[in-house]
Amino acid sequence: MKHLFIYTLVLVSFSGFAQMTGFTPTNQAKQEKLEAAFKTQQSSERFKKHLTTMCSVPHTAGTPENEKVRDYIAETMRKAGLQVEVFPHDIYMPKGPGEISVELVQPIRQPLNNREYILQEDKYSGHPLITPGWNAYSGSGDVTAEVVYANYGRKEDFEQLKAMGVSVQGKIVLARYGGNFRGYKAKHAQAAGAAGVIIYTDPADNGYTKGITFPEGSQSSDFTIQRGSLLTVDFTGDPLTPFEPALPLDGPKKVKRSDVKDVDLHKIPVTPLPWGSAVEILKRMTGKGVPAGWQGGLPLAYRLEGGSELKVRLNVKQEKGFVRTYQIVGTLTGSEFPDEWVISGCHYDAWSFGATDPNSGTAMLLTLSESLGEMAKQGQRPKRTLKICHWDVEEYGVIGSTEWAEQLRDELSTKAVAYMNYDAAVSGKIFGASSSPSLKKLLIEATKTVQYPDSNNSTVYQHWIGQKGPRNGSTANIGGSAPVAVADEPTIGNLGGGSDHIAFYMHLGIPSLGGGTGGPTLYHSQYDDLFFYEKFVDPTYKMGPMVEQVVGTLSLRLANADVLPFDVVRYATDLNTHLQTVEKAIKAYKPDFTVNNLLASVADLKKNAEAYEATIKTQLATDKLDKTKAAALNKELRNLEKSFLDPKGMAYGAWYRSLYASSDPYSGYASWMLPAYMYEASLKSSANLPDLEARHQKAIKTLNDKILAMSQQLVPANGTGSLGGGKN
Amino acid sequence: MKHLFIYTLVLVSFSGFAQMTGFTPTNQAKQEKLEAAFKTQQSSERFKKHLTTMCSVPHTAGTPENEKVRDYIAETMRKAGLQVEVFPHDIYMPKGPGEISVELVQPIRQPLNNREYILQEDKYSGHPLITPGWNAYSGSGDVTAEVVYANYGRKEDFEQLKAMGVSVQGKIVLARYGGNFRGYKAKHAQAAGAAGVIIYTDPADNGYTKGITFPEGSQSSDFTIQRGSLLTVDFTGDPLTPFEPALPLDGPKKVKRSDVKDVDLHKIPVTPLPWGSAVEILKRMTGKGVPAGWQGGLPLAYRLEGGSELKVRLNVKQEKGFVRTYQIVGTLTGSEFPDEWVISGCHYDAWSFGATDPNSGTAMLLTLSESLGEMAKQGQRPKRTLKICHWDVEEYGVIGSTEWAEQLRDELSTKAVAYMNYDAAVSGKIFGASSSPSLKKLLIEATKTVQYPDSNNSTVYQHWIGQKGPRNGSTANIGGSAPVAVADEPTIGNLGGGSDHIAFYMHLGIPSLGGGTGGPTLYHSQYDDLFFYEKFVDPTYKMGPMVEQVVGTLSLRLANADVLPFDVVRYATDLNTHLQTVEKAIKAYKPDFTVNNLLASVADLKKNAEAYEATIKTQLATDKLDKTKAAALNKELRNLEKSFLDPKGMAYGAWYRSLYASSDPYSGYASWMLPAYMYEASLKSSANLPDLEARHQKAIKTLNDKILAMSQQLVPANGTGSLGGGKN
């Protein structure tokens, strides 16, 4: 589902890097040669072939069409020379859109359209397998009721309705997309007693107010519908198996599953509409005008209530049950460190054709498999193991990747170097990325080595730093953590919710990043197809190879570095900012609160991290490190991020175990940095502050101890061979 | 036409004033008694009667209906005991809307509606004398052409069109209301070669995006039309007689008139449309999408060009000629100082019924005539002369008041104490005011003595200071002078363009203010009628009496003060801020520019003004001032504002003679403080800066010298009688 790459302005000053982070001079020279060879491998034609093959039909999770995409992916990676494993999981999920209808009952009877148009110019638009608009994990029900307009259906919108004396009890709530994860619109509405929810795309947020509409332009039309999941349980993944993998029901190993009736799934019917249908309701409303900020872009004064003369019927019958899904993992086993895994991933299930979301990422990863497979065949196998993963059933709630991560929990905990998520990674011309602290420097270094197409020799990095602000909007308006502004660095976001990095990063403590290109999109509509892609995203298919070069460079550096190229100082830099954000948020209601103790520990951490980095830099530059020490260091480096794992997890969901980062529990989209504190602040509570300080101190101390231990490792030893084999 | 009370956040700290500014203790006691008596005179019934009598029919300038309003005003003031004079002026102006039509020619033929709807609930809405929408001083022409959308039709919009390669040569320009004075839309379009201009009200600026529309709500509907003048000559008033009064052609004194062909009147046809008609054009446009900020509120993506398939016909035949107009002046001659004039005014011509604009102000002034007349009959005649003026033909370009001011130039220059403009002064529930510096303190003192209706005994002042920001929008977006923020003072605006204070303030240098209440309005539409007034403005007619009390208090204090209650320190305070604004504007292109020399003079001015104020305050409090000295002081006080009159006038129009304040020559609406500098800055020119500094230095020095001379007058003398007759 990929949504909202959530950015933080983190601009770190760093000077030119003659030295490639993590490499001895000799190995840097080899790596440079290897990367040069890698960059001759890309092909727009192969990228286009993969994309067009996978996106010729709609392929939602659980359908035969998605199994064909699965087989194509597996076959392509196999042909490329990767070992391919397919991991089946049985997920409790919708078996499709089911039965859906929305109609006016009073003052006139009129069915409301919930399907997109068949357009002459878009040959994909009439495909018989295209579904009506629908929301996964809707409740089932058939209700006829008055309507209440609830703006974005955010927590604060329902609070404001209540304060204005407008009850949604027994009413159908009409809420517009935007401002939060759609599942929370349903959750808040149900909590307030609503009988059902209609979620529509308002032209103030997407559509003619932003530019010319589809198909002439790339903006939402009156007939485009945003599909999407509503799942809002307090963990990520299959709703019946938190913490555990949803192994096949008929497999050898049985997993304990929750009883469906004990799981907090939505009970009321919920469905999306295009504004061409929503306006039929809105224009017949007769209640009081809306408060400031609630007016949308339709040509009428928005009102809070429909009044008793206006009745709408909403009928949803959505069958759920166990559906077999498949995670596909291609492996290129490392020549020297097979048990150190550099993991990339993107889901392959789509809401319709999935041209940008997700399969531009899928196609890019397939070409990467081919490029790296080809090099391996020529004897240029990476030192560490590369895993290229294609996830199923992401669109219904980031499920496939989560089940796989839970299944391989123990192995991942010792072996994973990093997880890199490339959901919809080639969706436009604008490069952007989000990252955990330790990978930010690597990201910057990699983008400095790749050319941006048709740009007169400028690099992806130069293009990136030329972009202003977040790619997909800021999280400020949905309560995300404040940006960290550092000079001379492109905007690098904080990882929020909404894609397959969640389990790796927020549950297992594996350093993660997400990146790629963005641009115009008809998000989760049937028009995310190849017609749109070739007209508005990239007619020449040059962006796929470009992104592959960035992704390949990142993978190969992580795979071949003598010492993992993690920026350990960055933990301190970013923590400093995030702690100040927390202090500000809590001071607002508890003026004597400070994070001074934690800042002091971070200052100490920073000093030690800088000492470590200075030493390792010198030792690598002079090739003074031996293999044993390097291996020990790399083991410790793989463990750094886990310093933030906390056994209690978050108060809003114990599955979220990272004290460093989480999606937020209110919008589901915002990135919360130091989320345990952010949650406390959101409740204006002080009760847990002493406990939180202790837990965060412990995490910082653990990280600090690990870094001190690494520095200890670096005390010069005699006699052992160098890493690079160089002479220096 | 009253538009945009333009505010500056000027918040001056002043403590409680046991002492009434300008009065000895004895006379203060008398004045307090007098004001208490005055405040028993108001009557909602009389206010309502005057308003409903005048607003029962449309009465544009030059029509028999407007002559009936004239006669009603004159008769009412006569009955109240005022001497009434009627000053005829022959103005070169439109003889009515003439012939107007707009139609689609291609791709379909369709006439476009340019009349407002007749509504069941609004009994005024079907009056046979209601005109179609029209713009005074349009050119005449019948053109059929392609269309170009020019956003607000501002200088920068036409520049942007040119930069985007869009030519308006031979095209019909479609521009939305807002952002500038409508006449400049036509002027810029004509300069760029356009064949005609259609100006429409966009719902992004007025209409459903702001709330529920008329007649259910008070926002513009798809059928409301803003009428208005287009006159943009480089002076104010009758276009053929700058500097001179447009005396009757058949009168004894002949005035030299310009030849019409030498006057820069618009040549191309221009007419307004409601958005219900404009959308028929906009939705058929096929060109490129608009840049950021140009999208309006209609449900379509706005485009720059209509393309060759879309042709619109615009036909305007507007006859112009000499029309007799009438300025009505009621006088209550002062008992002690008949040659010192305290002037109030409001126009009486209206675009249709004129319930709020202007006749709420007219009705309020008529009740004031009655209240003061009644008191005079009872022996409580003001010491200075009060003149209550009712201006004709303001709506076509602030013409009647200007001709009168030019006619009485010499007398006004010696006799006028202040001009107070009350155009549309009772248009809602929100009090606001704009003022020249010396009257700000008086304005605040007066509002502290008047109760705000139904408010649990709070004063107008308390209500006013509780309002945040400008009443009718800020001028920031149309290039006005930056606000001066001072603590503990309500928002007091700078006087800009758009009403009858212009000649008094900007041409003759008479201290001026404008004030009253505002609220919802269907500006210049036929629905500014009594139905609207009673539904949305003031159903109980309580605001008229309230405003009358403020206006009466201001008038009576100016009329009866021993020493004119001008705040002379405020010149320095405000100059300081305005000079800094100028410095910032010029520094942007000339970094070494400073206003330090002028600031030094202002500092000196401030010191001297403070010394004067301290002395006068003491001498009044102790009743040490004699009548001769007071008369000399008052003469000097009447001259202070004229220190800013500059014989060269402004570079953009020599008629604008005040170096202190002007409307701006680009939008016509914004208030420019230190306008000669603002104009220089707008051209990014440095050539005239030395000359400007010299001229401003001279003005400040003149003001300073006058204040020093006043202080000199205050050197204690012996023997003469006190002002108040008190014993102390």
C-alpha cells in the first residue's frame, strides 16, 4: 500500500569522501570496479518487460492472477541464478470485495456509482476483473440512515463533532480521505456509534484543485476511487497471529490462532466512493455549515448533517476467511559471510494493475536479480548473502512480510544486516528516501555515484538535494515527529507506517530504509495501470534502471564492506533532536519536564561514537584491521539497532517493540520517533515518565556499551593479516 | 463603494484616562454631562425608518430615484434643525449600464446570464429598476474572441502570463474579482492588448467555500454579481476636472474641463458575471493548467487558455456624458468657534438598494443630525461647527466628495478640524476603524464610553479589542503597508483607497478616520437590500444607535475640546514603523539603503511631541491655559497634518499630495504609508532616493517646528482668564 514516505529534514554536514565508508583502500578499489561493472547491467527493456508482464491484469492478494505474478517472479529470479524459496502463509482476510451498494433512499431513490469508468484511451480500464471500490476488513451490514459529515474522520474531527452537539449515533458517517489511515476513520466512527462509513476522495485534497484530471491530466477525476485496507489491530500482520507466523493450516507446524470473535475487527459497513457519487449526498444535506477547515472542494457549502429528509443506504457483505498467500525470497548466497543477510523487499499484490504501487518496485528488484545474478555467474558474487523478497498481501495490512519476519525471527535477529523496502520504488521522477539513522550516510554516498537520466551528468544526489521538502507531504499535519534540520543534506524522512519495513524495523530492530522515486499517482485506483505509467510516470522507462543502480550500490556496499558502513554517530545526532521534540511536547502540559538526563547520556554516546568512527576510519584507511576483529565488529554492528528493543513494547501495542521508531496509533501513517514518549504526550499523561526515562536510559546505555565494546575491539593487535591484502 | 478597511496592528500602551484628552476638569465635567444627555437620544426606530425609506428602491447616481433619496436626506436634516446646502456638480460619467451581453459563440451558442435571480423570500429582488451586472467607465465595443484566464488580473498576473508565453492580444480576458481594484484588471488587460474583459466572482474568494450561500446563508451564490467602477485615472474625482470642482456647466463660474479624448479612460468593453455564468466559459477551456495559486473554487481544473474552439462574444455599449449630481451638507454652526469645522460624511448613491453600502451610514448620520439638532434646540449647541455631509456618485469613483473638497479647498484648508468617513458604517456586528495617527487616541477614548448592545455591559472598546486582525481582510496580499504592532490597543487600520476620505486626507492633509461595523455582505450586488439586512446584518436594528453613539462622541469631543484632542506623539510612533517598512522594502534591492537620518529626526520629533503633550496635559489639568493661547494652539493643531503636503505630489499622480498616506497606484485599494517611498520601492528604483529623503526630512522638520512653536505658546503667562472658569 505504500503511503507517505515520511521525512525528517536531517541535514548532516559531511565533507567529500575519498574514503568509501567501511572499506580498506584495496577493497574500495575492487568495489569501485565491481560497481562500475554492475552499472553496465541495467536495461530499460527488461524493466519494461517485467512491469508490463505483471501489470497486464488486476492481481489482488489471494487471486489466481496474483499467483501468476508470483510464478513469474519466482521463475525470473530462478532464471537469474538465485535460489528461490516460497513461504506459504494462511491469512485471515477478505475473500474479495463481496457485495457492495450505496444508494440514496430519500428524498429520491438513486443508486450511487462505485465503479470507475471505462475510457477509450486506456485499454486497461475495461478489464473484466476490475472490482468496484472497496475497503478490506470492512464489517458487513445493510443500513439505511441519515448522514453526518465528519471531515477527515480523525480523532479530533469526531471530538469536534461532539463538542458541536452533533451525534453520529446510528448515522452513516461521510468522511473524506486524507489526514489519517482510513482504518481509523472507521474505528473512530464505530466507537462513536455510527451505523456505517462512506469514505470519499474530495477534490480539495486530490483532483481538479491540484491540476488537470485523468485521463487528460494525472489528477483524480470524479470517477476515481481509492481502495484500501481498514485493518487497525494493535499490531501489524495477520489479525489472528500476532507475534507468530501464520503458517499453513494444513502444514506440519501448528500455530495458535486467535478466535476471530476476540479480535478487534471493524463491525460496521465501510466503503469508498468517488466524489462524483459523494456529491449526490453532500448537495442534499441541509444542516448547519461546517467549521473552518472542514470545507472541501466540491461546489457547495459543506454541512454537518444531512437532516431527516435525507436517507442513504449502505450495504456491504464482505466474506472473510483463511486465504493462502505466498512470500517469495530469492537468495544469492554470500561468498564469505553467508550468514549475514542484506535484505531488500517489495510486495507484489496490488489493488488493481499495480503499475506504480507496488510493481514498479517489483520490476526493479527483478532486474536487480538479473544484474546481480549475471555478475555472480561471472564470478562476482557478493561477500554477504543478498535476499530479494517479494511480499504478498501487503495491501490488506502489511501482512506477508510480517508473517515471514515472525517466522524467521531468530535467524533474522542474528543474521540480518539491514532491511531495505522498495514498495512502488519507481513511481515518478522525484527521488526520495526515509531511513533509520545508521543507514543515512550510506544512502547519501550511494546516490552520489549514480547518474540521473537526461540531466547533463548530474547525480541522483544532486537531483535529490535540489528537491525541497517531503515527497509525499509532511507528517506534521497528522501528528508525526518534527523534522530534524541539518545543513547540506537532502531531506531524509523518518520511516512511518504503511509498508513492509514495519516488522523488520519496529518489531525486530533491524536497521531499515525505504526509497525510490515518486510523482503523480491515482493511488489505489484501477488507473494505476500501464496507460497511466507511460503517460505520466515514465514514458521512456529510464527511471527503473536509475533506481536499480542506487539499490544495487546500496546492496553491494552492505554486502562487501569490510566493516558494515553504518553511521554510528548518527544515532546520537538524531536522538538529540527527537528528545527535544519530546521535551517540547510534554512541557506543553508539564512545564517542569526535561530530557536533560537523557541528553547527557546522548552526549556521552556521541563522544564514544565519534571516537569509534575516528579509529575505524583510520584503521580501515591503513588496513590495520584483521578479519577476526572485523567479524566481531560486524556482529556488534548488526546488534546496535536492537539496543532500542524493549520487552514491554509500546503501551498502545506490545508488538511494537522499538523505543526508537513506530507508526503512530492514531493515524497509522505518521512516524513517531521515541514513540513511547510520544504516546505519553498524546495522552497528556505524566504517570509513566519516570519509567520511560529509565527504559530510554537503558536503551542508550546498551547502545553506548556496545559502541565502547567495539572501540575496545579496535585496540591494535599485532601479527594478524590485513583485510584488504594491500601493502600500505 | 467602501471597500477594505485597511488595518494596521497599532497597539499603543496607554493607561486609564481620568483626564479626558483636550479638556479642562470643569469642561470635562460639562462634556460628560453633555455626552450622557446625547446618549439618551438614539432610537432604533428612527434608524430603521430612515434606512427603509431610502432603501426601498435602487438608487444609482444620476437617477430620479437617487434624487428622491437626496431630497429625503435634505428634508430630514432640515427638520432636525440643521442648515442644509446642496452643492450641484456636473460629472462626466456613465448614463447607466447601457447595453450589455455576453454569450458563447463556439462550440455552442449560449447567452450567459448577467442578471441576479428573483427570489420568493426576498421581496426586493424583483424590483423593475434593478440593472444587470455592469461596470461603470467600461469602454464600448462588440468583440468575439478566444479567452485567456488571468487569475485576479493583477500586474503580476499579466507578467506571469507573459512569462509563460500566453498572449492576451486580441483575446477576451477572464479575471476573477479580488486582489486589486477591478479597474486595474481592465487597465492591465488593455495595456496587454486584450479585446475585452469579463470579471467574475469566484467561489474560492466569495461563495460556498466560505459558508452557506444566499438566500439561506449570507455567502455569494452562483447568481450574485459584483458591480463596480473601473475608473483608474491618476487622481480621484471627476475625470475631466482634476484639482478643480466640476461646477455646473450652466452655472456662473466656468471650470476648465479636459477634453474627453485626452483622458485615460478604458477603451475596451468590460463587464461582470456571476460564477454560474463564468463556469460555462471556464469548463470549456482546453489549454494548459494554471500555475500554483491561480486555481479557483469551481469544480474543474482551471486553464490558461480557452483554445481556438472556444469563442466568446462580449458586447458593451455604455453611453457617457455630463450628469448633474448633488452633495448635501448639513451644518450645525458652532457656538464659539463657527470657523472650525468637524466634518462627517457618507455617500448616498448606491449600486442597488444600498442597505449596508452606503445607506446604513447615511441613516446613522441622519439620526445623528436629529440627536444633535434636538440638543441644539435645547441650548446644547456644539462649540465648533459640525458638518454632516452626504455625498453623491461615490460608487463611480469617489467623485462627489472630491469635487466638494476641491470646491471648498481654501476654506477647508484653514477651517477643517477632521474628516470622519462613515461609508456603510452599520454593516454588521464587528466594530472596526482606520485612522490617521493623531485621531487614534480619540477613537479609543470614545469607544470606551459606549456600550455594545446585548453584551452584559461591555463597551465597544472591549468588543473591538477582542476582535483579532483586520475586519475585511488584510492588505498584505495586495501590497499594502505592513502593520504596526503595539501592545494593548485594538487593531486600527491605515486608511487606503475606496471611499470619501481620499480628497480630505490625501489631497488636503486633513486628519481623517473611517469606522463602523462590518459583517457578512453581498458586496455591490442587488441583494444588499433590507431582506439581507434584517436576516444577516442586524435584525433588531441595535447597531445603528451604537455606531451613532461612537460617532456622536467623537464629533462632540472634537467640537467641544478646549484644545483639539490630537495625539501628536503618535505621528512619531507611527512614522517610526512606516520608515522601517520602507527601509526593508528598499534594502531588498539596495542593501546599503537606510532611513537612519529620518529616524533620527523622528526621534527628535517624538521628544518634542512628548514634551508638548506633558505640558498641555498639565496646563489643562490645572486650567492654566487662556483662550487666546488655546485658539492659537488649535490653529496650529489643525495645520499639523498638512506638514506632509508636498507640492510635487506623488510621481504616480501629482494630485496625491500627502507624503504620509495614499492609496496605491497598482491595486487602488491598499494603503501606502510614506507612498512616495513605496512607489520608488515598487519600481526597484534608487534614482529618487536622495530627493525623497530631502522631501521627507522637510515634512518632518515642518511638523517638528510646529510642535516646538506650540510648546513655545505654552510658556506660562500671567493674568489671563482660565478656559474652564474653574478655581484651582
